[in-house]
Amino acid sequence: MSGLEAFGLDEKLLALRETAKVGRDPTAADETLFYLLTWAHAHRTQHILEVGSAEGLTSIALLLSNPEARLTAIEFDAARAKTARENYEAFGVSDRVTLHEGDAGEILPLLEGEYDMIFLDGPKVQYLRYLPDCKRLLVRGGVLFSDDILLFGWVRGEPPKKRIMLVEHSREYLAALESDGELKTEILELGEGLAVSVKL
């Protein structure tokens, strides 16, 4: 048992998550999603931004467990975006989702408003590029969650030669988070690492 059942996620969604875990585009780890849902529920999150929605499974879980919330999603891959739209419709949350298809680096600067919660789960090499807009869009007291930030332990250890540049990007991003005076950041050992940054 993952604990996700406590948030009222139905068997169909949990089954889709299990399928995604063995696919080319794994969804958020169970323990990571559990943490996100716990935080969102405790803070009665109303406005969520997800960068890198893939097939929409994390979006759906957040919306099903927070009936009053609305979510803005960004996904670059057209096939994944199409599947996400179908999944939003199938789970009855499409009226609470705005999905932008394209490069988050181009879409984020165009977004307005304030978000209680931002889940960053796109290409890791772009995290630093996204950070200024994520900070701008985040309400004070809101949280930026950056997923997979430790990359199989490589970020704090010795990465394979083929992954050195990717790891360097993640290290630069972590350094930027931890030195930012407007954010208070904690790194959690959930999934492949989750950075939790509160906007002060």
C-alpha cells in the first residue's frame, strides 16, 4: 500500500500510475506524490502550476484530492499533452485544468497570477532557466517543489561520464535555490530527490 488510497484516488488512476512507472516517461514516485498531496490538502491549495505534466496523472491526483483547486499545466510533448487531455476528461477534471502545450521556457514568462504551489518536473537542464518565473508566479508562503533533483544520487556523488553535464546543471540549480534570499529550501530524500522551496 502506497498510502495514496487515503486521498480517495481510485483504482483506475493508481493502475495508470503503475503502468507509467515502467514506461519511458515515469510518473512521480509514490512517496513524492504522497508528500505533495499531504501538503496541498493541509494548505487547502487553490492554484497549482505543474511544469512537465506528461500524461496528467499527477495533475489528476492533485485535483481529485483538492476539489476546490484549479491547475495550470505545461507540457512540451504533443503526444503526452494529447493523452493528458484525454485523461483529464476521463477523470472529470478537465474544467479545472488549463493545459499549455509547448516550451515552458517560452510559456512561463507569459503566465500571470499567483500560485500556492508549483510542481517542477520538466527537463532538469532547464530548471535554472525556469526559476525566475517560478518565483515571480509563486505567492508568498507558497512552495516550489522541484522533482528528481538528486538524480539517482549522482548530484551528491560521482555521476557516470555521460551524465556529468546533466548533473552539473542540477548542482547549479540547487546552489541557486539554497543561496536565494527569497526562498527557504529543504532537500528531501523522496523519490530521486525533492527540493521544497518556500517563498518568504
